[in-house]
Amino acid sequence: MAKNDDELLKLQAKVKKLEKINKALMDRVESAIDLQGNAFSLFEGNILLQREVAEKSKELEEAKDLLLQQKKSLDAVVMISHTNAAGVVQEVNQKFCQISGYEREELIGKNLKILNSGMHSSEFWSKFWETIKSGFTFRGEVCNKSKSGDLFWEEKVVLPTFHEEKGIIGFIAVSIDITAKKQSERMLFHQAKLISIGEMASGIGHEINNPLTVSVGNTLSIKKELLDMGFHNNSILEKIDKICEANDRISKIVYGLRTYSRDDTDKEEVISINDVISSTLNLVKDIYEKDGVKILFEVSPESLFVLGHKGKLQQIVMNLISNARDALEEIKKKQIIVKCESDDQYVTINVIDNGCGIPQNVIGEILNPFFTTKRAGKGTGIGLSFVNEEIKKIGGELKIQSVENKGSTFQVILPLTQKPQEKEQAEQDENISLSGNVLIVDDEEGIREILADILEDIGLNVEQADDGDTALEKVKEKNYDFI
């Protein structure tokens, strides 16, 4: 019995030992199973993460491409510069280099003062720096000078950049080139001035023309009456002739004013070159000669005609003569020569001065808008640009020849056109005789009286009316052969 008990105890011990071993094995199996599950979960999570990273990378690449496209678009339109707090350039974009004419390497480390055009006052720049150094944004139009010397305008926004501890550490400027816009504005302003001057000149011309007609008519009437009476006092007749010459001079000036100021339409007409130059010189010749400027006009022996607008062609000639006069300021013996040359196809109007001449390094720039070699207040840089554009519009060309300290020649080359057909005129009979009733209608009494004297001399019965209402009343009461 005891032996059996001992064996049973040994067997129980073995069972317990086996149970422990089994339990340990089960624990290991469970642990292995858990590790496999975790590994699978980790593997699965890694795959999902890789997919998400791939998607985000694709979105990032797309965003990067879009940003590059936007930067490229900005570079094509917008000028961008980054400076430190002292205005020294840290970075510029391609558009900035294109407009300024400088390479990037030429600008980095340089102060933007190298672009100063001198067009803005010291007060302007003081306010500019005060604004941005106070932490505010500057917005405005700024005129700068490129490397070649050309002026360009910017619509500019300048923003300060900040550091948490140091404060303002620099500035970013974003600009667009508005040179073309400014040119258009100046051209429109110039044209508006011409229109206002033209309206004033037209009014002056009209106001002068009426009393001039009275003066001319009465002077010729007095001379005729004196001669009819057999009066031949040479001294008095010479004085009358001088009055006639003065009236003729005034008449030419008035004609020039009215032609210069007239509102040209788009319709072109056949224009006499000699007539245009003569009428233009009549406006300024006496004024220039009082200032010591001698003007010579070598009239073409043949009639030359071009197709264009008479008023604008006058403005072209006037601008060139005005420029020639300005070039003579420092010259003692001042002279301007205007002459015409022609071949089978073209006429060339030469405006020649013996002035200071134009430096060769700027002669190619003077037709650019806003470019001027004149001192401040003497020129806008618009005149020659306007002349050049108007000449091109009628198929012509402007050429310039100049030698410093000797003078300049401006040549306006225009295509010739055929002379207009002249209407046949009946031979005038000095002893004209008419009969019938005539009604003169004019608000100027002096003009009515002059016309009345002339018409009565040729046999007409004359009545007068000083306004339209009076004329209508007379027409209702009586039949007139001429009104």
C-alpha cells in the first residue's frame, strides 16, 4: 500500500510537472500568436501609411508645380525686389532686371538709388522712407531711370518685413510697369491742351477777323475814292498802302490761327506744302525775329501736295520750329531755315538750325516719350514723340541729322500726291454791273456797311438786318434777289 502511495505521489508530481511544461508551452504559443497579430497589424498599418505618404507627395508635387507656374506668371508681369533696411538689394526677379536693364549680379548689394530718375522731389522721398520705416505700406507711382537712361514708371507697393526681436529688417517691393499708361495720359493731356489752345485761338481769330474785315474794306474804299477823285498825293497813298500791308499781315495770322485750331476729322485731304509752311511761319515769324531768331523759308518753285490733315501738319512744323528755336538759346547769330526738296515720289521738309546740336549718344533716344535734353521747365519730352507718331500716320518718316555745336536738321519725308483739279474760273470783268434787291444779314455793323458800299457800287439796291429775326420779317414783306 505504501508502495502504491509512493508511486501515486510520483505520478502526481510528474503530472504537475507536465502541467507546468504544458502551461509554459501554451504561454509561448499565445505569445507567438500575439506577436504574429501585432506584426500583421504593423505591416497593414505601414501599407496604409505608405499610401497616404504617396498621396500627400503627389499633392505636394502638384502644389509645387502650381507655385512655379504662378511664379512664372508673376515674373512675366510683376517686378519684385527685396532689400535690407538700408535699401540695399538682396534679391530681384527677372522682370525687374528686364525693365531696369540691369543684370541681377549688377543689382545685388547695390542701393536702389542707382535707379533714381530725379523726377521726384526730396520731399517725396522723405515721405516715402518715413512711411515704410514706420511700419506702414507705401502705395504710389514712381518714375525710375533704367541702365540705358530711359525713364520708366511703376505702380509700386512697398511692404516692410519684420523680425520678432529686431523689428523692421527689410522691405519687399512689388511693382507693375505703367510706362505705356503714363505715356497715353501725357499724350491725352497734351492733346487736351492743344484743343483748348485751338478753341481759344479760333475764338480770337473770329473776334479779330470781323473788325479786320471792316478795316480792310474801309481802307480799300478810301483808296478807291481818292483815286476816283484824281487825288495822287503819294505820301497819303503810301500810308494807306502801309495800312493795307498791316491788314494783310493780320489776315495771314488770323488764317493761320483758324487753320491751326480747326478740329481735324479722320478724313484726309490734299494739302499744299507751301501753304502749310507759309501759314505756320506767319504765326511766329515776327515774334521769333523780335527775339533775334531769323527765319528763312525757301519756297519750292513747284507746287507740292500731300494727303493728310492740314491742322496736324501745321502742328508738326510748329513743333520742329519751336525745337529749333530752343536749340539757339546760347547762339549769338540765330537762324532757322525751312526748305523743301522733292523727287518723283516724296517731298522732304527740312527744318535746319545753327544751334547747339544733339549729342550722338542720345540722338537715338530723343523720339522716345518723356525723353528730353532741355532743362527742367523747358520741355516735357512729348513734342518730338507726337511729331514722329503723326508723321507715321500719314505714311511718312522723320530723320534727324546733328553735329554738336554746329546745328541740327530735322527732315519730314512725306509721300507726294497729285495736285487737285482746279475749277475753271470765269474771267473777271472789272466793270461788273448787277441789278436787283439784296439783303445783308450780319451782327457787325461795320461789315454790313462795307458790303453795302461794294454792292451799291455795282448797281444793287441794298437793305440790312442785324439778326435773323429782323431778316425773316423783311423777307416776309419783300422779295429779295440776293441774301
